[in-house]
Amino acid sequence: MASVRVWLGIFLFFLISGLALAAEVEILKDDAPKAGAWRLRAGLLVYDAATREYTASGGVELVQGDRRLSCEWAKVNEVTKVARLKGQVLIVLGEDRLSGQEGVFNLVTRCGEMHGARLFLKRNNFHVESVLIRKTGEQTFYAEEAVVTTCDAARPPWSFKTRKINVVVEGQARAQGTTLRLAGLPVLYTPFLSLPVLRQRQSGLLLPHMNFDRSSGLVLEFPVYWAINNHSDATFYQNYLSRRGYMQGFDLRYRGFKDAAGDLRLVYLKDGKADAPVPDRYWVTGMVNQPLTDRLQLRLSLDRVSDSDFYKTFNYGYLGLNTFNRDLLGEYGRMLEQQEVSTRLSTLLLSGNFPRVQLTAFGRAYQRLNVAEPFPFNQAPGVRLATLTTPLGKLPFMVGLESTYGYYFQNQGGRGHRLDFHPQVWFHSDLFSLLSMEARGGFRESIFLVDREDPAGRPVSSSSRELYDLKVSLASTWFRDFGREEGKTTFYRHYLRPEITYWNTPKYNPRLIPFFYPFDWGWVDRTSRNLPVREGEEPLGGVNMLTYGFSTSLLKRSETPQGQAEVRDLLWFRLLHGYFFNSTNMGIDGLPQHHHQFSEFLGEMEIYPYKRLILGSEVGLSPYAESFSRAKVKFVYFDRFRRQYLDVSYLFIKNYANQINVAAYLDLIPSLKTWVTFNHTFLYTKKLERQYGVILQRQCWGVAITITDRPDDTRVGVSLFVPSLMERTRRLPVNFPSEARFVKD
């Protein structure tokens, strides 16, 4: 009986005191109906009915959805909804963490404070360590005497020590009384500082770029980024050039619906250097793609500059032409002319696609930078009309029309009209099931109305030109499959296509027509005069030639793990030769270009050993004593996932070119990357531009060093970047290819 009384007493004690061992209870069920009740778990749990408080110790956990609080000891009041936490406190808020020694947390408002605290925001590895951190809202925090960094190390390479800081998740961290520390040493103080707390676009300071060259001296570039709204932003570039003065740059960008996009750049420098070509130096440039309706699209390319040396002198840093071209190529699929081009082009184009008709209105404005060259002819307005080929009933004929009009004018000189009317007829027939015949014939009427003659050119008057063009091809296509067996999904197919083509377009006297359109005077130069005419070329006049040859290709057909068919090129080769029935071609300068009776043998080949590698070559061999006249060789390796790129090419044109070009970007190890662009000519001793660079990247900081060696100068550039905080400033230093032949793994 005595033992029974003892156990009964123990039971009554637990019942009265509310003590439970290794217990779990639901609390605050009615205070947060949407989020659900909190579940309180602990090794030892005591409930005081008088004060309505839970006292928990030993592995305490409070859980609500993806929110979790853990500590060694806690007291939760059901009346105030406040939890007091002590001992290795950790508050888990989705992917983010708030930890400390002790704290107070309201379980309904989910606000509170932590002492001896550390806040970690995972999305961009943002750390805040402070004696006191308050959670002031669902996405906001406040801290005093805090240290801020994105480094995981206990002693971070860099950090900001701040007196007060307000942090908005997916927003900004605004700090007061802030000191930048490198390796723990204070190096820079600012009364106010704003840092992005997200990887998306956010206004703020971007890290500076430093450059040094003999021409401009020390160059310091300080960019400021402004996220205007969800679809537009801007960057202001403050540049100090020790030998020239202050340069201001401005970029404005927008992105819209249905691939609408625009980039506008303005750069201005009041050049204080004595040998500057002009004192006021500027660059106005940009591109726009703007769909107007489902059928109409507007495209703009703008490129105006103060002087011919601007691109060469300032082609570095954020504002350099090469950097801007890489951005344009990735966004618009086109870019500005390279810095060596002395005639800059700006265009405005409005294109419309209608049923069976494409109508384009455009204007072209040229800027002459080399005063020794003649003034180019601008064109505005220009109109082009092209129809789709239309069948003539059930006959094996199709018809089409291409017509253009333009008004041409020089800034100083001639001007006039050009109208080109070009209807064409196509014929196709399969002969004996093995041989196909394709023929195309057209008549071209061109009318030239001269309003004013070019005083620097040959005197011309209004005139017209009538031409016909004829092309007839006979070809046959054969193929054979290898390894194609029942049950196998992979096999190879080999194609062989022999072809013979006759081209005929009569000659005319180019000196009787104005030089409005460059190809009105001719279409070949001395380097291509002995080559056979290839498919895709459209010679305007003076052609009477028979070309013949064959092409062959090897394809691999397989299936993906999902059962979809995949066809990949492995080899392509073409060999062409030709016979001229005349003795001259029409040169682009209006002068006849003499050629041999038999053309050069032209061989072209591309090999794709596997998905990331291309080997290519082109060889021209004269049947006369001239031997090899040209050669091109290329080696391209590209791994877009591992960021490895190597492009080596060699070009030889007898008496004109003998050059090797190398572009490489190698991700050697996670913390070290390097790149090089190298151009060298063997024709003369004058060296071409070479660029070398290295990127050293650690977990929370990085530096990029670039050395550019030009014939007239050497530049050294240094850029700092902070991963996660300033990803937008990190551009790849070379143009990665985007050819479809690089098939994704």
C-alpha cells in the first residue's frame, strides 16, 4: 500500500503543476489562423495555469510552417504572445537565419530582438553581426554597432563597421556612420551608405575601375547605378583622367513587352590635353528594338563621335567600345562598327511583314572621320519592297519582285534619286528522279536622277540601266545510311551532292551612273577576282561563268533519353571550280578586274568531332603557276557550362594577308580565370593589339587585371568586384559564340 500511495502522489504532483517530460503541445491556435498554430517541443515542459506561461528547457523548438525557433531555455506567455529565449538561440525564417545568445520574440507579429546576434540572408550571402539586432517587420531588421559583409570567414577580408543599419530583405541596407575595413583595418569612412540586399537590380554605387596608359595617365571610374523602375535603369559614370580632366558618361536602358529594348549612351569630356584633336570630345550611341504592332517593328542604331581618335583613346573600362559591343551583341544580335572603321553608320529602320509582302522604310546616316576620304552618300528616305515567291497556277514556275528606292545625299556634294525594279521568275523540275533543275531569270531596271553632281567625282547626269540576270543549276543528291539496324536508335547518314551552275549577267559602263550605291560600280576586288561564284552571292553585272563541284556531309542521328530525335553534323566539305567565258570582272572601284580563264579550286571544310569542338578550313589553289592563293584555318572549342573558350584562326591571302588570331577564356580553377586576345601579322613588323587578363575570385571578393598592348600605347586596367552585391558589373572579356552548331549536353 505504501508504494501505491507514493506513485499516486507523484501522479497528483504532475497533474497539479502541469509538468511534462519530453512533451509537445500546440499553442496560440486562435491567434494566427492563416499561419497555423505554433508547436512547442522540449525535453522538459512546465505549464503554469495561473500565469498562462510555458517554461521549456532542453532542446527547445517552436515551429510554425517554415519558421522555426530553437534554444536551450524558453518561456512563452499565452497572454502577451511573447517568447523569451536563452542559450544558442536560432530563429529560422525560410532560408534566412537570426542567431544569438538571448532574445525576445512575439509569436504573432513575428517581431523581436536578439542580443549578441548574427543575421544571415542566404540569397546573396549577406551577414550582419551586432550586439543588438531587432526584427522590426516581416522583411525588415535594425542593428546597432554592426559589422556587415558577404564573407563567411570569421575574420573577413573586407567588411563595413556601422553605427546603425536598417536592412530590408529584397531591398536595401541603409547604414549610418560607416567605415570600410580591409583585413580588419579602417580605410574609408562615409556618413551614409546603401547596399543592395538582393541579386536583382538595385540602385547604388558600383565598384570603381582603374586604368593607366601613357595617353590619359591614371584613370579612375566611379559608376552609380539607378534602378528607375521594373523595366528601366540608368548608370552614371564619373571618370577622372589625370592628363585630360573629367569625363562624364551616362547609360539609359529599358526593356519592354515582346522583346522591346533600348540602350542609349552619352559620353562627354572637356579634354585639357594640349595634343587633343578637339577640346570638346563626345560619343552618342545606342540601339533600340521596338515592336509597334504585331506586324511592324522599329530598329535604331546610333553612332556619332567627336573625332577619329575617340574610340582608340578611350576603349577601356565600363565606357569602352569593346565592352559596349559585347553587351549589344548579347542583347540585340548586332553591334557597332569596330574602332578601326573610319566611316561610322547610324540607321533607322521600320519593317512590316504583311501577307506575301515585306515592306521596309529606312534611313542611313554616315559620319566621315577620315578627311582624306570622300564624303559618303547618306540615304533618307529609303524604301524596300519584297514579295514572297508566288506559284503560277499548276505550272512549275514562281514569280517574285524586289524593288528599292532611295534618296542619296552628301553632307557636302551630290544628291539624287535611285529606283531599282527587279522582277524574277523561278523554275524547278525533277528530271528522271535523280536530277533536279533550278533556274532563275530576272530583269533589272535602275533609274538614276541626279539633282546635284558630286564636285569631287566624275561628272554624271540622270540615266538608266537595264540588265538581265540568269542562273541555271543542275544537281543531284544521294545519300546512304550506315549502322541503321532494327532496334538501334543511332545511325549515320552520308550525303553527296554534285552540282553545276551557269551564271550570266551582262557588263555595263559604271562610269555613266552616279556613285549612290557602292555595288552599282562592281562587286569583286583583287583578292577575289579568280574565285568561282558561290551560292548566296548576288553579282550585279559582268558575270559569264560556269561553276561545278560537289558537297558532302556526314550526319549522326540519335535519340535523347526522352525519346526525341537528335541530328548532329559531323562533317561538311565542298569543292568548287569554274570556267570564265569572259576575261574581266567588274571591280568595286569601277575598274575591270582581269582574271584567268579557269578559276581557282576552292575547298571548304568543317569538322565537328564532338559537341564542343569545330575544326574548319578554306583553301584556294590556282591551276596556274600561282599555287596556293589563300588559306583559312580555324579551331574553336567552347564549353558554355564550364566557361572554357578557345578560338584560334589563321588567314592567308597571297600578297595581302598573313595573320593569326587567338581568343581564349579559361576557367582554370574556381578562384582563377584568365583570357587573352592576340592578333599578329607576318607581313610587316608593326604589331597588332594584344590583350591579356586574369581574374582572381575569392568567396566574397574578386579582382580583374587587364593589360592591353597596342602599337602606340600600353594600358593596365584593374577592376574590383564583390560577388552577389555587384554581379551586374562583371562582363565576360571575350565574345562567347552562340552558334546553333554547339549543341547543349
